[in-house]
Amino acid sequence: MKLIRTLIFCVLVSTASAFEIDDFFDRLDNTLTIAAFEDNLRARLSGTIDLETYHFQQPAPGLIDSKIDNLFNPRLTLFLDAQFGSQIYFFAQSRLDRGFDPSDRGAQIRLDEYALRFTPWEDGRFTVQLGKFATVVGNWVPRHLSWDNPFVNAPLVYENITAISDKAAPASPSDFVRRFDHEKYEFNPVIWGPSYASGVSVSGRFGQFDYAAEIKNASLASRPESWSLTEIDFDHPAFDARLGFRPSQIWNFGLSASDGPYLRPEAQRTLPRGRDIDDYRELVLGQDISFAWHHLQLWTEFYEARFEIPRVGDGDTFAYYLEAKYKFTPQFFGALRWNQQLFGNVSDGTGGQFHWGENLGRIDVAAGYRFTPHTQLKVQYSFQRETTGAHNENNMVAAQFTTRF
């Protein structure tokens, strides 16, 4: 089986040459780090190489875009970090892969993130950031990169496609659900991954409290093609915010909110006469908790979302996940995550109501091993089942080998 062969190859390569790999990457780190102007300017180029393989049932789960059951998805990610004095910081992230989400398409290169950050005071009370960067909402985004995420994929709320489409408004309530049988990439989740939309943010910390707020060019549900200012401008901005409270080093609590139009400009021609894109918004409330004690880490997020749907009304959905990670040894860890998403009712246009999405649950089980400070292997099994409707099921096995430098 291709998945097993890939795992064996990764293990053999890592264990056979661990010391040589460490030495090579230590030397490479020195080469990719520069300092100038009496150390007032420091810059570092780093990256990760991810070799991912998936085996799943059709239709492909989540945001995976593949018509084949076995998918190999390599990815090169480069990070540039530059510090100018103590107040100015710049970062960028570029990728070479087969698409922002796993797919069977050809290779492409993108600039996913770039931002300039200014921190006028050393105590961190205020920071302003301008560019294209991940959302401030929730607690999953700060750990979404492959080296930090204990799983191969994202929680359900960040990748489960709903009946919401940002490209065209439904012609009627019955069309709203019927058209969901078409190509799934025409539709949107509640939050599309880390949501690297473009805009401005402010953030800071006061004692046990921290805050962050941003104005972006696209909503949390927007697709990756919408995140760039060359694609979507600031005619219809979205607003996101998070307030955090850390009573101790063990606990961290957060409240998030988001409000913004979710339709793309091409959807304007499909709207009812006299209505505008700004009339139909995505509203999200979120609550997050994290806990860390010795070898155990826990995270959870709850999201209540409402989409204002043309010719249909308000579509409400509730999604959450509970995630645990335990380090059995300094190198070996296990992780377990339970995800669920529930959908409300909308009007059918004739005085009745219908469910606008099938409720579903998913369990993710993963194990990871860090061979060296630069190499890591993760293996994951996921089982997803609809708890309403046809009770469709999907099994997925995934593996991810990561090398960072």
C-alpha cells in the first residue's frame, strides 16, 4: 500500500541519518540568517517540507479536492522574518504546492502571507499590523502550521463545506439546497482555514488580558482566491475581534466575534433587485479555551454562525471541537479530537421549514514522533458520519512527514 511504503521510507531516512540531518540544518540555519547595521537589522529565511499522503472514500472529505482515493500532496513552505530595531518586524510566507488545500492539481507557487508590524512600546500594550495575514479569531490559528498542529488536517469548522456559496445567490429556497449537489468548491465553510485575508489589525496585552481586532477585505468564510487585494478590495470590509483572559499560565480563555459580507463581487448580478452584497453578511460568535499542565494540552472552540441568505433567510449553524494532546516522551505524542457541526432550519418558501445542512460528527486520532529537532512524522485516522439525513460515512487515513529548516 502506498501509504505504508511512504511511512517506512520516512522512518528509515530519519533514523539512519538523524545526526547528519541535525548537523546539516544547524549549518543551514547559520547560512540563512543575516545581521547588518550593528545588529539593528536581523533577517532569517526558514521553511518546512511536508510530504503528505491521504487515503479516503469519495466524495473527498473537508477541503480536499481530489477525484482519486489515494492522494500524495507535497508542499514547500518558506518563511522570511526580519526585525528592524525593537519596534518594526516584517514576515512573509510563500508556498510551492498543489493548491492551498490538498488537491490532485498541478504545482503552483503563492505568497500566502506578508505583513509589517509596528510595536511602539516594549511592554506590548499596542501593536499595529498591515498586510495579508491569518485571522485573530479563535485559538487554532496560532498553531495551524504543520510543525505545531498535532493533526494532519484542521478542525471540522475550518474545513467542512456547507450549502453557502459566495459566488452566486440561490434562485429560491429549494434551489439553495438542491444546488449543493454540484461541485463542492463552489461552496464555503464557516471559516476557511487560517483565513489569510488582507487588512489591518491592532493587538496588545494589559496584565492578564489581551486583545486583537482587525478589518479585512473578506469574511472568515471567504475562499483563498478572495484574500488578495488584487482580487477583492475594501469595498465590503469584514470586522473581526478577540478578547483573551489568562488567569494563570495553565488557562487561557477567549471570546471572538466577526461580521462581514461573504458574497464575492460576481454574486451581485444574482441578488434580488435593489439589494447589495453588504445586505447579506456572515455573523460569527466564538468561545475558546486552552489548558496546559505538564505533558497534557487541551483546546476547545465553539462557534455560533449565521449566514444571511438571499431569498431564503437566516441560516444558523453551531460547530465545536474538543482536542487533547499528550506527550508520552519528549519525542512521542498522541492526540484525540472530537468535532461536531449542527445546522438549523430555514424557510422553504411555502410556509414550511427544512434543515439546510446535515448534522455530522467526526473523530480524529493521531500519533506523532519527532526523530530530531528538524524532522517529524504524524499518522492520523478520521471517521466522519452524518447524524441526520442519509447518515453518510467517510474514513480517512493520512500521514505527514515534515522537515523544517
